Amino acid sequence: MSDDEWLDAFVSGWQMLADLSFSDLVLWKPLTEEGDIFACTAQVRPVTGPTALEEDIVGELIEYEPDHQVTVAFMTHEIAETTDNAISAGIPVDVWAIPVLRHDRPVAVIERHTNQMGMRATGALEENYLEAAEILTQMLMRGEFPLVPPSDKALMPRVADGVLRVQPDGVISYASPNAITGYRRLGAIGDIEGERFRELTRRVRQGVESMGQTVSADIDGRLTLEFDVEARGASMRFVVLPLWLEFTTAGMLVLCRDTTDLRRRDRMLVTKDATIREIHHRVKNNLQTVAALLRMQSRRLKSEEGREALRDAMRRVSSIAMVHETLSYSLVEEVAFDGVCDKILEMVGDLAASAGTVRATRRGTFGVIPAEMATSLSMVITELCQNAVEHGLDSASGLVEVRPHRDGGTLKIDILDGGNGLPDGFRMGSQKSLGLSIISTLIHDLDGTFTLRNRDDGQGAVAHIVLPVP
């Protein structure tokens, strides 16, 4: 991992350090190897207290100021601080410049601004937060923080959600009010301070068989651990951060978050997705039944014109069924349209040619198409390929080729046949074909354009479609 990637990982999780220290944090990165010019690349404000910086300073520079705290910290590898409550915008502020070291060399400086006017009276919460912040600051200087990033940032507990301070012997020495409330919802009884974290959590957990072993095996390790505990209809996420002094463990900082409502919403979304997929599956089955009935009815008709009309209707219904079949297997309301197109081409090739063999192929890719667009597009492809076989090839042997092309937010489709081409004087507006009427209407509804002309090489006709794709 490069220095920049490592710093990005730190910035992605430095809200915790800002909240524990009740301070604004500013990241200064050197622009020269000599460390005489620094740029502010990131800034974060605490949730647990008032800000010390009224304005955003990202983008500002420190240039050739050897006495500046940031420069001093970078050069000496030691914390440079003010203790005389420097005035910033009329607010007394303490400022620390903390060198960030990797492999015993400085890569950046973190400036910590603490608004002294907004500091609360010192109590157990403030003492434990500041103690944890001091340990994490020392770990940061040694390159031991940040730790492993969380697997799901959306579920990552924050300091305000709940904090446990666990000593090296595993005993909880401090629990924030929100952490206590969370354990109460899980079924814990009595004061949890003085309890052993692992045993307490094991007692209340349900269905997390690996949790005890994982925490037990890695409680003295240097990795961030995370797990979920569910009990009595409640759910909590825990993130365990080992704290280290220079040569020995300082115990753990445990962040916890009540995720009961989030889990409930997740389950509702899963149920909703399953219901939608089942609906698509049933619609597909019903459409296939309709297509089968149309096929049976066409066989009973004596009129060739009537049979052909029913076969056309059957193909239209079948093309819509293919879209719903694809959606019934999808977790999102989007369709990988290449598969749908290939099924349409197979159906057209099998059913359209009354004599000879029609080969229908696709060259290029449609990509992913929104579900609300896929049904109309499938009918357009079906109609144009059917027209190419019946009129372009006269239902004889030949080739029909579909050439899709994505260009940013535009989908371009060419459908070519190797037939006799369009008759002289052909005009789209003068045609009374039901198929062309369907195509024009659907493409208009999709805010697209459609043209039909003879190929430049004189080897048949080409339909050209341009559609906007979100």
C-alpha cells in the first residue's frame, strides 16, 4: 500500500479520532521532499463537540514557515503543541501538530484543533474518550493506526453510537450510555461495567457461534474485529479496536451500534425483492400460456392470413415473456439485454422461415438496459427481425444481423438483412404495416429515432435505431 493509499484509509475512518478527542482534524501533506511546503488535503469536524475551525481550509498551503507547528512536527518527528489557548476567530483553541510516520519516516502531519470554550466538565465519558484518543494518536505516530477498514462502512459504529473501554484483562472499565442501552435491548441485566466483555457478549448473543472464538483468538492481536450480535429481536454491530502502547497492550476500544432498525429494513427489502422476482416469474408463465393458446388457435384456422396474424401476435407475446424471465432471475430492475436478444433471434430464425434456413446473429453488445425500457426494446427487435425475414428475405434462406453499440448514454442499433432491399419510392409514413406502426410508437415512447433504408452496399435493407439510455 502506497503512502497516499494509507493516508486515504486513515481519512476514511478518522471521524472516530475527531469525536474521541472533541477536536477538528486537518491533514497536511508535504508537497516537497524537504518538507517546506504543505497542502491541506482533508478536514473533519467532531460530532461530539463544537468546531474550532469556522471555515473550510482544504486547499490552503503552508509555505516556507520553519517555525510553524506543522513544519516543526514534520522535521522533529515529535508532537508540536500550543498550550496557551491561541485565539482563532475569537475562540480559545489548543492546537497539536502530530507527525504521521510510516517505516520511521514522516509522510504527513495531522493538526488537531480543540475548542476550549466548548469543552464540557470532565467526567467519566470525557476522561475515557480523551484517554483512547491519546493512545490512538500515539499509534498513529508509530504507523499502527489506521487498522483494517470495516467491511461495511454503512454499518460502521460511530463514537456517538456507543463506546466500551476494555482493559487488557478483558474487563469493561467504562460503558457509554448508548452502549449500556444497547446491551439492555440484547437482554443484559445489571451494571455491565466490571463484566468481562467476551463472556458478557457471549451470554446475550444468539446464532453467532464463531464470535466467542474469534474474539478469544484475536483479542490480543492488532487487527480490527467486527461482528453482529442478535438477541430478543434486537441486533447490534461491534467493532473491536486493539489499543497498543509502545511495547504492550492497552486493552481495547469497542464501538457498538444498535442496528435493529437497519436489519429490519434489510429483511423487508429482501422480502420485497423476492416478491418482485416471483411476480416477474408468474407474468412470464402467464405470457407463455397466452403464446401457447395463440399457437393452438392458429393451427385451427383455415385462413392463412389469420394464421399468420396469430403467429405474429404469439411472437410479440413471447418476446415480452423473455424480458420477464430475465427479470425473474435478477436482483435489480435492470436487464442484461444480450441474452434477451439472442433468445429473440433464435425464436425468429426457428419460426419465421417457411422455406430454407435463416441465420440470425448479434454482433456487439447492448449492455445493461433498464427494465422499463427492456420490454419495448424486445418488441422492437422482434418486429424488425421478423420484417427482415418475411419481407427482406421473402421467408427464404439468408442472414439477419443485429449490431448494437453503446456510446456513452446512447444506444445505437443496426438491423441488417441480405435480401432484395426496399422497393423504389419507399416512405415510412406511407406504410400501413401494423409491425412498423408498433415499432414507430414504441421508439417514440422511448424518446428515440428510427430510420429504414437500403444498405450502402446494395445487399439489402438496414434499420437504424438511436435510443437514449440512462
